[in-house]
Amino acid sequence: MVLRENSPLEMLRRFATYFKTKTSESVGAAKLSFNNSLGKGYISLYEVFPGLSVWVYNFNLKKGLYFTLEFISRGPIYFGYNVEGYQHHKLDDEEKFLMIHQNQNFIIKGEPGAIGHFKMPCNIPYKSCYLIVNPDKINANEGIGSRSISQNINDITTSCGGGHSYRHLGELDMTTGMYAQILVNNDATDLIGRLKTEGAVMNLLT
């Protein structure tokens, strides 16, 4: 499957086409669920505020998933954590895939026109969450939450190789996993569910 970096919702719709299903969309949230020849599970999306979204994989595939992502100018930074299972990743100038292990956090950002390659295994449960951070939208948003992290995001952008492709693989970290578990397992959409999600997001980003 080929993806071009777009809004998280547009990318989720592209995944829905691949998994032969449709997205269920509401204000600030969307989800696709599938149970077919490709596997069983869901991918969900939740916008904390403009420029900061949560993307969750929770599925068991019958066939491994391989997709490429073309990065765009001033695109998002992806902060991720594998709660269960693993994935493989490589940038287009690398010969070999690197494994991103269970309980490992990571950061991925691509320079304009670069290609990221992602592989997710079959026949094992895979649970992972991504924080998709768009620095331009956060800087343009005047919400209290976004102002409080906007400078930190700018610092991170600078440290992540400026305009170049960048990947960081962290140590195995069970503490971060506590917050990632909340994001993967929390299906509640009421006020308490949103507060749990937003609290976990801020801790995970930290």
C-alpha cells in the first residue's frame, strides 16, 4: 500500500480502503474496524487539539501489512510506542529494516519527498499508539494546551535533524507503556474517557 502524508483522517480513510471497510467518524475522532480475510481489529484516531492527534493500531493480521509513506514539506513528527508486538521500519536511503520492539518508544520524521517503509507482522496481536504532531498547526492554535507545548515541539523539531529525515529508537521503557496502554485500551468517548486520553497523551509526550 502506498500512502502520501496527509491529514490523519485522510490517511485513515486510505487504510479503510485497504482493509475493505469504512470509517466511523465523529467530531475530532474516527475509527475503522475490520473482520475479514485480512485479519481482525481496528485503527482509531482522536484529535486532542489541532496539531496533536492520537493514532492507535489494535489488530491481529492474517497477512502482514507493508506500506510506504511519502513525507511532505514541514510534515508531522510521529512519536510512537509499541504496547504489544513489533514492527519494522526503514528510510528510503537504508538497505535494511530495523525492528522496533515491544515496549520501545520511537520518533520518526521524514524530509520532503523521502519515503518511509513500514512492516507489521501477521498472526500475532499488534498494539501500538502514535502521537502525530504537526508543528505548524500547533503554532497557529491559540489553545492553552497547545501554547504550553508549542515551544517544546519547536525544540524537538530542531533536535530531530531540522529538515532532514530522522528516526530515534528509545530504550525499552515500561513506564511509558503505562500511558500507552491507556490510549490503546480506552474506548470511552464520554468526558471521563476524553480526560483519560488527554492525560495519557501529555504524559506519553513527556
